[in-house]
Amino acid sequence: REYRPMVEFGERWNDSYVVDVATGARKLLFRKTRGGFTPSPNGRYLASFNGKDWTTVEVASGKVTNLTEGIGVAFYNEDHDTPGSRSSYGGAVWTRDGTAILVQDRYDLWLLSADGSRATLVTDGVGRRGQIEFRMVRLDDEERPPGERPTVDPSKPLLLAAQNLTNRDAGVWRDRLDRDGPPEKLLMAPRRF
């Protein structure tokens, strides 16, 4: 209730708690936050975007780790020109084992360790150099049980939708999370796919 008078231009503020479902005990994580959290499949971490950076919270300890502050690229929408907090370039997708999240900047995809120990530029900077926007394509939505959040399997190929932001060519590329190297162009043409 205390944040109701502050609601303006679509901003919604809230306090965030971790609740023990067995006892009902609540532990305050954050006061006056915007947005929500994406839980890891193993329940160990919560991922969130704070309007500038991606962070994780270790549920057991409450430890907050900023995953992107030292990377040197913007993970917020750089073209955002309305009042209020900036949004990310899409949501975080956890790896199946819950140890990392896959996020994107304006062009490229990043794999960020939940504990902050590693940030891997999955698309090897091909997007930024070529002004190509890469986004992950989900093909397993029909296979996922109802209510289960999407995850990514690092051992399987990653299908990427691509759009050149200069000439608007579009295409499909493939990359892998478990290997180094640039993404492989499968198709790129002056068409919409």
C-alpha cells in the first residue's frame, strides 16, 4: 500500500520476500523493487533485471550478485525514451541445471553464471560487429509440461533468429553453449522468415 501514491507512468513498486512454504516464514529480500524474479530450476537462485543490470539472489543466503555491471555493454533498451525504468532486451532463460542464465544485449547473447564467476559472449560479438540482432528461437514449447518455465540445454544446438538492423535482412543462425566459436549462418536474405 505504501507504494500506491508513487504509481506513475506504469511503474509498479513492491517489496520482495522469500517465503518458506513449510512454515510460512517470510524473509525480506528487497524493498521498493520493480519487476519480478525468474527462479532457477533447482530453486537455488532468483534472476532479475533492475533497469540496468541482471542480478541473481541466492535464496538460502540472500546474497545479491550483479552479473553484468563490469561487462561494458548495455543490457537495457538503449532506445527507451519514456519516463520510468528501462526494460531489458528480453527475459532471462535458465540453463536446465540452474547454474547460468542466457540473456541478450542489443545484438548478442550472453551466458552468465548465476554466482557471477563467468560471463560468456555466446555469439562471439558477431551481432555487434555486423549490426545483427540475435534472439533465441524456442522450439520445445509444445514438449514442455504446463506450468514449467522454459530452460535451455547447453548440450543442444541453439537456434537463433537474426535481423540486420542496417538493411533489415533476416535469417536463421545456429550456435552452441558448450563450445567456443562464432555462430553459424544457416540463412540470411532480404526476406522476413
